Amino acid sequence: MKKHVLIFLLFLLPALCWAQRVRKTEWESGTLEKGDKVGVWEYYGYTRDGSQVILQKYDHTTKKLLFFRPIEDIFYDVELQPGQWTKSRVDQPPMFIGSDPALATYTAKLNYPLAAQDRKLQGKVIVSFAIDTLGQISNHKVVAGVGGGCDEEALRVSRTIPNQWIPARKNGRAVPVVYEMPFVFRLK
């Protein structure tokens, strides 16, 4: 009987390990359960001197932001009343879950248009989009472009970014904002 239990446990153990495991990379750490993030995850960045710092702590089970490292003071277009947009500071900026390193995995998917390469066009394309009170993004627009197909490529990539945003907060409540994201095209 004991031998059968031991054999059963040997087969069951790998399945239990797959069900829940800890993942740690240079950018994040937390628990995966059946491939999904659960519980509290920490997301990291690096200072100029190379020190690792926590940028965010996010509870994926309760979908709550527990901590964020404050960034520079930025003014956003904020909808304080329905249809009334104004430039304003916010108490908590809109944030991509996983912070900038996670967002960079999407911005890195830029394909440099051949027309822009042939004309030796380079520069920064700024794409804006609205982030609503649920963290959903919409209304993608090119605010500043460089031409040669770069504007369209930046717009294409910005639309692939998933709705994994923590909305901005002002006076204790979530508020819609317009977020501007740069896409850099640089020849090698």
C-alpha cells in the first residue's frame, strides 16, 4: 500500500509544481498559477547607478495597486466633468501594469519603414490615447510625427498594447486622462 502511495505522489508532484510556481526575472517577481499571475507581484527598474528598485507592487488577484514609485510631476489632459477636459496634475499617474519595462516589450516591436530608411528619416513619433477609469485605452492619435510611414507604424504598435492600465487618480477617484507615448525611430 505504501509503495502505491509513493508512486502516486511521484506522479502528482510535477502536476502540483505546475499549478503554482514562483517566477523571478530582472524585471518582475511573483507567483504563477496555471500560467496566470496571482497574488502580489513586484516590478523592478534600475537607477542610473545600476541599483534595482521596486517600481510597482500589484496584486493580480484583487486587481489593486499596492505601491508605485513616484515619477516626475506631469500634467495630463484630465476629464474632470463629462466632456470637460483640462490640463491638470493627478495624485496617481496612469500606469501600465508591470511598469515601463513591461510597456517597452510592446514599443520594441516597431518595424522601421523602408520608405523612412531610404529617405534617412528618423526622430520621435508621439502617439496619444485616452485611458478611461477602467484602464481601457482608446482614441489613438499621432500628435507629432516624422513621416515616411513611421507615424503609421507607431500608431499600429500603440494599438497592440493591451488594456492593462491602472487609471489615473485625482482627489481619491479614478479619472480619464490622455496619455502621450513616444516611439523613437533611429537609424543604426
